[in-house]
Amino acid sequence: MQAKLINLLFCCLGHSFALLSGTTMATPQIAGIAALIKQYNPSWTPSMIASAISTTATKYDKNGELIMAEGSDIGSQYPSTPFDFGAGFVSPSHAMDPGLVLSSGEVYTSFLACLIFAI
């Protein structure tokens, strides 16, 4: 599972603040959410956890606005696409009990085996 974060506000030493974006900033948050989901649902596999996170994510931020992406000009933004936000804004509370999770299981393994032999 890849996580892309847009504009995380964090504090450095002293009173300096910065907005940072990218997968390096998002990975610890998604890993923490995955750990919480695993603790709440101990029988779930990694693919089930990824499914719960992805299927409960939304393209709207916590204020109900569309997720915006950074433009090429300084300070500019435009409405983001799935290429910008992936599955969307993660909702840990919804991911705990998504109603339905998809598991890759044996079917996925068989599918990959077919691909290897088809080459």
C-alpha cells in the first residue's frame, strides 16, 4: 500500500512550522492506522486492512471540500484527481468497521502464478 500525503503541518525545533507533502510523510500515519485496525480486527490479513483503508477513504477533506493538489505556480492549487490523492482522505474510524473487506487470498496467488507462466 502506498500513501501520498498532501500538506502535513508539522513543527520543527523551536517555533518553526512547515508544510510537507509526499509518501515519506504519509507512511508513518498509514502504518499507525493499519496497526490500530489490526489491533481491533486481529484476524484480518494485510490485504483486508488495505481494503478497509482504501474503500472507506473519500475524495473530500475533513471540512467536506474537494482535496486540492499543488499547482506548478507557488501557492496555486487545482482540484485533485485519483493520480494526486490515490484512494483519498483516510478515515480511521470508518476503516475500523467498513462493512465489507476484500481479501486477496488464494485467488490472487493463483492469478499471479498464471501471469508468470503466461510470459
